[in-house]
Amino acid sequence: YDSEFTGYFSIAISPDGRLLAAGEWKHNASKDQASSIRVWDLTSHQQVATLTGHGLPVSNVVFSSDGKWLASSSAAASYNFTELPGEVIIWDMDSMSERHTLRDHTAGVNHLAFSPDGKELASCGWDNQLLLWDVASGEPLEAPPITAQIGLAYSPDGSLLITSSEQNGTQVWNRQNNERMEVSLPGADVIAFSPDGSIFAGGRGNGTVWICDAQTFTLR
């Protein structure tokens, strides 16, 4: 029994339904007792890999649309998520090995999203930064001056990137021309698109959910 292990804070299933990844949330994680990502084969129900690299608890895991990449993030195991800088790791799932470690955030990282084509990764954290990365090279991409803390989602066609928090509202960035769109929408802690991209929804910590038309940006 590991007294520092408190459970899994995030899980993700590969697009082909073959793999399950779960990020460990360990209090007081150190270099020798770091949080890992455990990977299981869903057919055999056997663990097939333990991905180790995060010195802080794993806050999020997400697969790319083709399943080739897994991205993970970390944050301090306390309510003061700004206390230590988190990191983002991109894993090559063919070799089950670390491809890139990205350390530009200055506080805990809480959300990740791959673009639909899997070429771009977006991360946001408690430092209020939205950062974009080229997945293949691990190099940073030009990101919009958007305050992003919690909610983060690409539209299914990759043309829109939406960020949101209850405090800062919801902001929409046109990924095709790199311009911020003029919209007036309430904040949210989580954002999700419908599969056809016609609507997206936001959920708030106060128990409310709103739905928005992705063409007119009006609430339904």
C-alpha cells in the first residue's frame, strides 16, 4: 500500500478503443516517488506500460485523434495550484516513450487539447496562459493573447479554439486567421463540442450548463 497514492485524477481511452491511460495523483510527489501514467490493454485487461516523467501529480491525459500521441500534464497536489510550475509531456504511443517535455508554464497545468489533425497541442494552466505546441517538434507556436485557465476545446474541423473560465468568460479564437472573435458568452469550467461542430456547451461550477450555436455564437 502506497500512502502517497490517492487515485487517478484523469483517464483517457485511445480512439481505436484499444488502450486506457490513467494519470496518478500522488501527494508530496518527488523525483523518487513521482506520479506515473499507467496504460492498460482493454482487450486483455493487462497493464502494458508505466509512463514515468512527471515530478508532480498528473492532472490530465488526452490522446490525439489518431492515437499516435498521448499528452499529459501535471500540477501541485494542493489547492494552491500556482505554487509550483507544472509541465506537459508528449508520449509516443508506438514506442510507449517520452517524446517531448514542455516546461513553459509557470504554474500547474490543468487542461490539454489536441487539434483534430493531431499536429497541434494546446495547454492552459493556473498561470492564466494558453500555450500552443507543434506536436512533432515540441516547439512552441504563436498563441493568441487569451486568458485561459480551465475550459479548452477545438472545434471538430479545427477552425476554432475556445477557452473559458468562470472568472474570465469564454473566448473564441479563429484558428484559420489567428484572430480573436468578438463574442459575448458566459464563463465555464469545461467546454465540449458536438461531433458535427454545430454546437458547443459549457459547464460551470455553480451547477449550470449553457449551449451555444457555433455559427451565430448565440445561446440556445
